[in-house]
Amino acid sequence: MTALLATLFALGLGLLLPFPLYALRMRARGRQAPREPAQDTGRPAVTVIVVARDGADIIAAKLTNLLEQDYPSDRLEIIVYTDGCRDATAQQARAVSPRVRVIESKQVLGKIHGMNRAVRQARHDILVFSDADAMLAPGSLQALISHFDDDAIGGVCGRRAIASNGAPGLSRSQSDYIDLDSRIKLAENQLGSISSNDGKLYAVRTRLYSDLPDAVSDDLYVSMQVVRKGFRFVFAAQAVVSVDLPSRTLAHELERRRRIVSTSLRGIWRMRALLNPSAYRGYAVRLFLNKVMRRLMPLGLLPLGAAAALLMPRTTALFALLVLLVLNAYPCLRQTATRSLIDRLAYPLVGLAGTLAGLLDLVTGRAPRHWNPRGRGIEHAEADRPRVAYTMSRFPKVTETFVLYEILEMERAGIDVSVFPLLLERENTRHPEVAQIMHKVHFAPFISFAILRANLCWLTASPGKFLGAWADALRSAWPNRNFLRGALGVLPKAALYARQMEAMQITHLHAHFATHPALAARFIHALTGIPFSFTAHGHDVHISLQGFDAKARDARFWVTISRYNLDLLAQAFGPSIQDNAHLVHCGIDLDRIACQAREVTGEPFHILCVASFKEVKGHRYLVEACAELLRRDIDFHCHLIGDGPLREDIEARIAQAGLDGHFTLLGQQPQPGVLQAMQACDVVVLPSIHASRGDREGIPVCLMEAMASGRPVVSSRLSGIPELVTSGREGILVPQKDAKALAAALFQLAGDPELCRRMGLAGRAKVEQAFDLAANAAQLAGLIIGSVQDRPAQHSPPQGSALNSRKAL
């Protein structure tokens, strides 16, 4: 036992103490006055590179700050790289001065990609990197560059100063941390090269910069490049750059530290030769102590905690419980002396926790989070740019392309969209566009420490509001057992989402589907006051209308995709349910879909059905219709795209009908595969039915895509389908569950290629007129923007947006 305790204590202290002892030694040495180089004479030509994302509100001030530095204009080049900005960052940068060159990327590719690309276009011998939210004090650029008079110096970084206060305890803690880091740099300056860099302002000789790899910390990696090539990297204490607080909350500090630790250690591993003391002497020791042992400190808490648990199990358990209670209560505390004290005490612990999380990310191979520049981009975003949250049952769901493409269209329209799905879909097949927004998807499991803490926080801070919201939500779900179960599973997670949306300053919340997503949206609205809306599609109002009237009443507005749904809901609740209702059809992105006539080649008549294998899709009637075609000696082949619970049943029906050679089941396909199959077919069929549990179609997107592709469609005269297809013009509609009528329609089209061509052209014209995604998403965006601009007390929809005054799309 004694040997075990000694081992645990030795291991723990061996991991915990090296960096603090090194920091104390450097802090004492750093009290000596720094030796700054003499101010120069010749001023080398420099290129300043600023990488920005969505920084329209700060980029002009940043560039003006650079241009006002006392530096000759003929020796100062400024390049701004805009990384997939959805605002006017590029335009604002160009408007500042013709001396500013802008490299604009339409895609989000990350800071490192932007740096590499900008460097390749730099014209001068010295590169200066500075963040968009970092303001240089007068003379700082000259103070930075003057160090390059020494040919042995290859890089230099400035000194960061905190400009904003924020929470008193957190602000003071971060200021102390930055001060300690500066003192370490001052001391290391006297020993040769510093072992760290500050990304807010640093410079490097252009010839020493090599393209940075992904997933590393750019500032540290660049400094290591300089040392690796035999030059010094030093600290310029008089080159001061003013910044906001790196972290305004402990939660943000946790994530920031996690990312920094993961990326910095990845970079050190790539440059691990620098840890060889025989080759790099003191720098290797400094790098190891300051950047490696510093990251390993949290591991020392594990053996020390184990030793404490062995010596004092009850005391250790009580201490752990106390820490958990404090962490739970912390988010509920206001800006008080108590919170300030907790900030001061919790800051180093959060730093250790973030460091441990970064180590776990590194060991498990988890990719670091996307670069998301903080600065003033969130707190001071343009007032007229709404920040909208979307919630839905599952995301990304391959069969719900309308949600994905609507979100993308909202982003293109200038709305900042974040996604909060109730379930993260883990299908193997995904549409390629999903990657564009996955970094904006916020997901939580049904139960976690974060969820427990969020609910406890709401209960502590606003018990009446929280308990009232729960009671109202459960009352709206009673007595439907499915809705009750869903509410019990969804609402705890919604409480967490509510806190996250408040922190992100979400201005509107939109839910897709009137069931659990709309329930969660209404719950979040009750807690935060964030206005919400929802879209009702098909099954979500066809199977059960439990609680629909409460959601519609509290929503700023609600949308449905068919006139059929509007009439159905008016019959159920009366005409007043339509007072804040809007008809907005789902749409498709016509730019993605080519309309090409199918050439008559004498091949079999190709039938395509794109649908999940569910009862509501009516596959069995398509199989029966195809059996009838076979009896009529029609040469055909039917392709089925999709998957689902009835797949085996449909396969058995195909085999029983002797149609194995006439059917191909392709499984789920991404969007390009679906569109390719539509181009290769003669007709698209969807034999939808009114299913036994009550669900039926809304307006199927696959029919819109088929019509946009120039293909005739055959479907059921059911629910909202006649709003899309006029029978005899764009396709043929038949009674549901009528296999003979379905076969007759297919027989007619198989024998009349000219009719197929005319219907295909008419179908393309119909979707261009009424089901264009851009137009329909713009209509929804207009409603959301109107909601954001409307006074909170006003519950009615924005003026001019009433149902009867808007275009029914």
C-alpha cells in the first residue's frame, strides 16, 4: 500500500510540477527589463495578412488601424482573405482603400488554407499575420518589424493586451494568464528563441514560411518552422495588440483550450525533431516544458486523485460532490461577487479540463473543431442579419432533402443558420451538401451531464417559468402516450438547446414538423422568449393533431406545404387556426437538375420509384401493376430507390409475381445518384396511399425532382399531390390502391413517347413556376425576417404576410 501511494504521488507530482516550476523561474527572470532593438532606419517591405470570416462589422476598423500605423505606404501591402463569408466582409474591405487586396473564397476552407493561399500571393520579404479583431497600438508594427535588423532573427511576435472587461473574475484570470505568458516570453528571449507564439500579431521572414498542414496551431507551428530552419523566434514586448477577452465564459474557455491543446500537440508531433536537446539544446528543453509538460499536467491529477481516494475515501468523495454541485450551480449565478470568486477559482480547473479533453481528442484521433473566429463576430454581428436556429426530428436524413436544401438556401440569402436536431441521423448514405453545414450542427444525446446542468440551471434561476413550461408541454401532449413519451425524451434536451440558443443570441427558431420538433420549439420559446415558427408537412398532421392548436397559437407564424393541409386543419380547429398560417410549398433547387428529353431507343420501358419502403408509399400496388404490364407483353424494367421496414416484403412480392428479372432494388442513393436515375428512366411512379395508421403524403419532393428532370409522373390522387400534378398535363393521377388504374396509366405512357415528352416539358414548367426552392425559401426567409423585426409584444404575423395576400406557392 505504501509503495503504491508513493508511486501515485511521484507520478502525479512529476506530471504536475515541471511546468509551474518552469513558469515561476521564467516569471522571476522576466522581471528584468527587456532589451529592445534600436529603432530602425531602413524599414523592410512587409505584407500584412488578415484572415476573416463574417467580420463585416470589424474589418474596416482593423484595416484603418493598419493603415494608420507609422509605416511607409510603398513598403506596406495588406491582403485580406475572406473565408466563406456570408456577410459583406469582402466588400467592406475593398471599400477601405485601394491598397487592400482581397482574396475571396466562397467556401469555408479554414484559417490555415487562407494563410497558405495569401502567402503565395504576397510580394514582400516579411509576412505579418494579425487577426481581424486585434488592434495594434501606435508604433506596434514598426516595433515588431525592427527586430528583423538582426539577420539571426527569423520571426517575432507581439504582446497581447486585454481591451474588454467581461465578467470580473474571468477577465482578471485571463489577464493574469496572459501576463504570465508574456513574462515567460521575456525570459526566454534572453535564452535564445521563445517556445510559443501569439497568433494575434506575429511576423516571419517570407522565405522561412512553408505551407501549414491542416489541424495544427498556426502560430506555434510557424514559430517552430523558423527555429527548425536555424533562426531565432523572439518576443517584441513593445509591439502591443489589443484584443477582446479570449473567452467570455468558462464553457467557451473549455472548448478553446481543448482545440488549442489538440492542434498544438499535433504540430509538435510533426516537428518532434525539435525536442532533441542534442540538436536544439535549450530550445528543446523550453519547448518540452512549456508546450508538452504544460499539456500533460491534467494527467497528474489522476494518480493524485487515486492516492487521495485511497487515503481519505469519504473526504475525496465529498470534495468531488462539492465540485459537481458548484459546476451545476455556476451557470445560474448572476454577475455577483460570488460568481467572480468562482470564476477565479474555476479558471485553472477549467483550463485543466479543457487540456485533458484536448489530449483525449489527440489520442482518439478526433479532428479538432473548425476554426470559428470569435472576436466580435458573434456579440457584435450586424443587427439586420438574423441568426436563426432550425430544429427537426432527425438530421441529416437522406429522405428529407427539402430540409437540407432549404437551410442552404437560407444561408445563401444571408441568414446565419444553426441546426439543433433532436436526433443525429447516422445513415451511411448522405447527400454531399451535408458537409457544408455539419460544422453548424449542435447535437446532444438524450441524457448527459450538460443536459442535467442546463435543467438544474433553469430550475434554479427561473423555477416558475421552467416548471410552468414543463407542465404546459405535458398538458398539450396528454393523453397521447406516444406524445408523452416523446415529450419526456425531448424536453430535457430542449432545455440545453434553449441555453445554447440564448448564448448564441438566436433571433428566431424554426421547426420542421409539427410533432416533437414544434413541441421543443414551443418549450424553448417559453423559457427564452425566442419567437418560433414551424412547418407542418404530412404525417405530422395526418396521424394525430394532439397539441397542434397550442403550438399554432403560440407560434409567431406557422407554415404548411399544401392547401390540403390548410383545409384539413381548418376543419379540425375552425377557420381561426389560419390567422397566422402561411402556405409555402417545399421547393427544389432547379439549378441542380437538368431537363433533358429521353431519347426513344427501343430499350425496355424504364420505370423508376424513389421512396422509402413504408406502407404509405404503396410499393405493393406498383408490383401488382407491373405484373399486369407483363401480362400485356410490355417490355419494361422497374428500378426502386430507397430502403425501409417493408423491403423484404416487397422483395417477396416481386419474387411471387415472377418479376425478379424486371426489378432492380438500388437501396438508398445520394442526390446525384437519384437525379442520374431520373435522367435514365421514362416515367417516375409514386403509388402513395392513405396508410392504416392515418399517415399520407404531403407533396412528394421526388415527384418535383422528376418533373424538373422532364419526366412524366404517375401517382395517386391523394392529399396534396393534385396541387403539384394536374392529371393529363404533367402526368397521370389514379385512385389510391388501384393497381389496375396504375397499370393502365403506365401502359398508356409506354405506348406514347410523344405524350411522355409533352408531359415532361409541362412538368418542368410547373415546378419552375410554383416549386422553385429559391423563391419558396425567400418567402419563408421573409416571414422569419419579419418576425425578427417585429416587436416582441406583437403576436400577429408581419404586415402584408397574411395568407390571402401572399403568393400561394
